[in-house]
Amino acid sequence: MTQNTVWQNVLEYVRQSITEVEYHTWFEKIRPLGVVNGSLELGVPTSFAGDWIQKHYAALIQEALIRLGAQTPRFELKVTPANPVQEDIFSTSTQTPLQEPRARLNPKYTFENFVVGQNNNLAHAAAVAVAESPGYAYNPLFLYGGVGLGKTHLMHAVGHSVAQRFPEKKIEYVTTETFTNELINSIREDRTSEFRDRYRSVDLLLVDDIQFIAGKERTQDEFFHTFNALYEARKQIILSSDRPPKDILTLESRLRSRFEWGLITDIQSPDLETRVAILKMNSEFRNMRIPEEVLEYIAKQVTSNIRELEGALMRVIAYASLNGVQLSKQIATKALSDVFTASEVNFSPEEVVKGVAEYYGLRAEEIRGAGRRKEVVLPRQIAMYLIRDITHMSLPEIGQFFDGRDHTTVLYAIQKIQEAIESDSNLLQSIKTIKERIR
Ligand SMILES: Nc1ncnc2c1ncn2[C@@H]1O[C@H](COP(=O)(O)OP(=O)(O)OP(=O)(O)O)[C@@H](O)[C@H]1O
């Protein structure tokens, strides 16, 4: 399985440097066969393709292998006319519960593959409820949260589950960008009624990144009518966004109020335990056994974006495989050394609190403790803000660090400082000074 991981990483790199046409023509048909003595073996469909790839893309592939940490970047092309299908989480398996190709659901994004933690349990419960009785539980279900925290995953999970339970239901997943582009094209090509029919005839509509509808009047108008038609027919709508409806500026109020009709629920950054569980699940998914200390090390480096967390795991696996070494914490540190600088890796929240305490003439325990004295409230909020800014800790972890406070308290503190420094240049200067002293 590791060759797939290595190859996925190489592909990601290669894709950024060549055109889509080149990619589809030459790279899509290559299959990773194995890593033998540190050399990546690749299967190509014909000797012509092999020669062409060797001549035009060898340097690029080697570059990608070096970036992955291969000490000696080697690969070998072998002609394998009947290429085995690449086993990867993103390949569409024959059991994929897709109801129809249009639904475009990622087969990996199921409830079974979703780790439930404190950060997402409400969103998960709401998604399960919606999947059990679409159109009747919460409508619309509005999921919001930061980048890479599982909003799309949960939406697709509802899609898979509904497709399995109710095979007759029509499911449509669309990003707001695609919705907008399709609308524009349909107007240009005089096919708006076709566009309307398609979106208004579904049973479950999943719309990703709805915040991008802000400022797009025509799209908002069209979506408003789509929403009404579906809602009145008791069809389920799920929306995802990076912020709650009230914070989507230039959103028509009639749409905003509709978005608030159902349930609005957020997904926070996962705590350390949940991050380790996600990594464990990911490695099991690939039939790989990774030492606990390696998983923990990775989970400590990447705290807020699960996509990056998974990327870091892939990188570590690829690095070990290409260099023919056993996975260990030391190897993980090496593999990730150019992704995370030493200062980011080693920063401790204690040092931040110490810096803030010294600046304000307080004791560190006072800042971390439960006391509510006026003089400690602002320094404590600054400490929370700075920890979030310069360490990789999640909101729940920061809350825990400050005498077991709730993550919402931390969020409130961070927002308060963010707002305050916009108008208070003295405070901004104080924070800069503290930051410099800590570093
Ligand atoms: N709780 C979880 N358990 C397992 N995997 C998860 C979980 N949350 C997120 N992931 C994984 O993290 C990656 C990013 O998730 P996803 O694309 O759903 O994030 P998102 O919130 O929609 O991000 P964006 O804001 O960029 O659209 C995916 O590979 C997803 O499978």
C-alpha cells in the first residue's frame, strides 16, 4: 500500500507543474507497483508511453521524490498492459453507494470513516438525524467551521446514507462555485428552465461553501427560488460554510433568514485525542500499522486542519518507504522538518503565559487560574490569543490549559482581542512587544 501513498504525493506535486491535458494523457494511466530498494516501480500501459515519460517527465518525478525526502530519488518504468486498478481511498469502488454518477460523492466520506470527537459531535448527530429522516429532522442543516474540518465529509456521509436507505431518492452535491457557473452557462445558452428543473427536482441538495454566494445577486435570487421549491416540497437541504449565516456579509436577508430556519451547527478544531484517532483510522484504512508515538507526534504538529493532518501522515509514510527505513518518531520528525519550523514545533503555551505575565507584572498561575480579578482578565485573553496565534493548539486544548475552561470562552477571548487591536493601537503594540520577548 505504501507505493500508493508515495505515488499520490508525487502526483500532487507533478500536477502543479504541468497542464491538465498532459496530466490526463501521461500520468493518469501510471500505476504504482511497489517500492523496491528505495526505487519506486511504476507501471505504464505501453513502451511508447514509458519512453515519452522517461524523456519528458523523469526530472519532474525525481524532483517530487526529493521533495518527499528520498535521499536518492529513483524510479523505474515497467510496461504492464493489463494494469491492476490502483487501490486508493479516492478510487471509486464497486460498492460505492452512489445513487447516480451525478451525485459526485467521495466514497471515503462516509459516517463509518468519520471520527466523532468533542469538536464535531453535535454536527455529527444532526447529520445522522437528517440522514435518517431527510426533509423532516432539521431543514436546512447548516454546517459551519474552519478549513479542512470535515464539513464536506459530513455532507457526503449524509448523501451515502440516504442513497443506501432510500435508493429512489435523487441526490445532488454541488459547490456554490459550480452552482454559480452552471447558472451563468444556462443563462448564456438559454437553458435556464433546464437548470431550474434539475435543482428543483432533487430530494437531497448538498451545497458546499455557501459563503461564496455573498455579493452574487443573480445566484442568490436563483438559489432563493430553488430553496423555496425544495423546502415547500419537504426536500432536504444541507449547506456548508466557513462562517454562520449572520457573518456572511452581503447576503440577502430573505436568504439569511431561511438559512436560519433549520439547525445551525459548528465544527471546531479537533483535540489531540481526536486527531490521533483520525490518523489511526486513516492508517487502518490503508492497512498500515503505524507506531502510536509516530501518530502522536504528527497529531501534535498539525492541530487545526484535518486535511493537513492527513497530508502530514502521507508524507511521513512516503518518506520512510522511499528511504527504506522503519517508521519511528525520529523519521517522522525528519520527514516533516521542512514543513514545520523548529520554533513552531517547540513552542510551549507555558512560555507564552510567562511572557504575558512578565509584561503585566502578574504571576503565571494567576493568568492560568480561575480568578476573575479585573487586572487579570485582559492579560488572560491576550495569552489565549497569542497561544492560538503562535502554537498549534486547538481551542479545546487551550481551554484545558487555562484551568479547564470551555473552548467557547477561548473563542470569545480571541475574537475580543482581534476586534480590540483593530482600533486600539496601544494594545496592538503591547501584543507585538510580548510576542517579540517570547521569541
Ligand atoms: N472527523 C473526521 N474523521 C475522519 N476524517 C475527517 C474528519 N474530519 C475531516 N476529515 C477528513 O479531513 C479532510 C478534510 O475534510 P473536508 O474536506 O470535509 O473539510 P471541509 O471542512 O469541507 O474543508 P473546506 O473548508 O476546505 O471545504 C477529508 O479528507 C476528511 O475525510
